[in-house]
Amino acid sequence: MSAINDSRFQYDVFLLTGIPGQEHVYLWISIPFCLTYATSIAGNSFIVFVIKTNPSLHEPMYIFLSMLAITDLSLSITTMLTTLQIFLLNSRKIGLDACFAQLYFIHTLTSIESSILLMMAFDRLIAIRDPLRYASILTPQRLAKMGLACVLRAVVVKLPLPILLKRYRYCRENVLIHSHCTHGEVMRKACSDVTVNSIYGLYSILSTEALDSLLIFLSYMIILKTVVSITTKAECLKALNTCVSHLCTVLAFYTPFISLTLMPRIGKSSSPSIQVVLGYIYLLFPPLMNPIVYSVKSKQLRERIVKIFVS
């Protein structure tokens, strides 16, 4: 479908993009993508299985980890269909409603993951700052309420995004630069005034991911202040070592997210190829690496995994 800039014309589909200029080797490119998705889905599913089937792992830290794994699993499935359809079938079309649904799930799951990372930071803060009250503060009932609150917040805050987009006519170029739909990119294809969407999109980010990242930063400032007051160097390093996995997860999630969020706003002349690469890193890297990081760094989880394979 050609791109026609005419307000009397409305598109019924968007055209997704894999890797520009590499269409002749899409079948080969599909191999690492298939392996990445398979590893992410298998790894996160296995983490959930191990935690669920081992009562000794029914502790706040591992419950949060299972929530994170379920979210990563859902995010991988949400983007896998359109990505592999491009590379395996060279099929780029996606209907408007399907696009709106996909972007809603992507943004909602992103917000949920951000909330879980905040809860994990809170878990580390309580464990280091007030270990004697750890079990009494992070009770199963409180964990359930926290998990429900983070899901409801994401569902409610992100719901207006596709609803607002559905009101517009789309008559500009219908080619998206990613292999999935995102709110900001779809919004820019509308031939109507999108001020409301632009303002609400910014609000939805500030009230979820941006707020969470700020609170995570403040949590680690308090953690560092607490750790510095520890007299023994060995105890100080031991306390910091419990945060390494979470810090790696936070960096893997927020670094590409912040880059993708800021690039269209402050880097309008940036290469689309950079945005494409960041998009793949943002959606593929955290779900792939999170199970690996926690399996390597958590001795208790690692022992349970080894026991399953050697028994």
C-alpha cells in the first residue's frame, strides 16, 4: 500500500518493518530471533515452575521474581507473533484494531514490569534496613495487594491510549519503523490534532515508569546510606551483593526504555536504524537476561535448578 498524504483517505492497515535493507536475508535473521524468543519463553516459564513447586522459595524476593518472569513471558508472546511473521513469512500488514491491542498490551506490561522492579527495590530496602521486621512487613497478604495494585494501575492508566487513538483518521504514511506497534509512533501517523494523546501519553509515562524509576533511585540512595554505616567491610559487601541481580535487571530495563522514550523528542534527526535496534534490545534483552542473571546470582534458586536436572 502506498503512502498517501490525503485527509480524505484512511488506512485500514499499518505496515510493520523488520530490519530495513536486509529483506533478502530475513530467513537467516529469523534464526537468532526464534532462538531468543524460545530461550526467553522457556527460561521465564522454568523460573515460574521452580518457584511454584518449591515451598522454600515462597519468600517475597522469589515471589516478586516469579511476577517478573510472568510479565516477561507475556511481553515476549505479545511481540513474538508480529516479529516472526515479518522474518519468516515476510508479512508486514497489521490491522488497526490489532495494532491498538498490541500497543496497549506492550505499554501495560511495560508499566507492570516497572512496578515489579520498584517492589523488588522495596524488598531489598527492607531486607537491608530493617531485617528483623522483614517477614512482618512483607506478608503474603501485603504482597498480593501490592501485586494487584501494580496491575490495576497499569491497566487503568494505559487504557485511554488505544481508546484515544481509535478516534483518529490515519491518512499519512502507514509504515511503522518497528516490528510492533507503539503509541508514540502510531499517534504520529494520524491526520488529526493529537495534542490530547501527546499530553496523556507523557502523563502515562511520568505517572508510571518515570515515577517508579525515581523511587527506585531513592530506594538505592537509602540502601547505600544504610550500607555505608555498616562497620564491617565483609558485611557491607555481602549486603550490596544481594542487590546486584536487581540492579542488573533495572539497568537492562530502563536504559533502552529511556533511550526510546527520549529519542523522538530530543533526537529528531537520529537514524531510524538506531531506534530499530533499541526497540529490539528493549523488548528482547530483559526477558532473555533476567532468568539468566537471577539463576546465576541466587544460590538458593540455582541449587533448586541444579537439583531438578541431576535428580
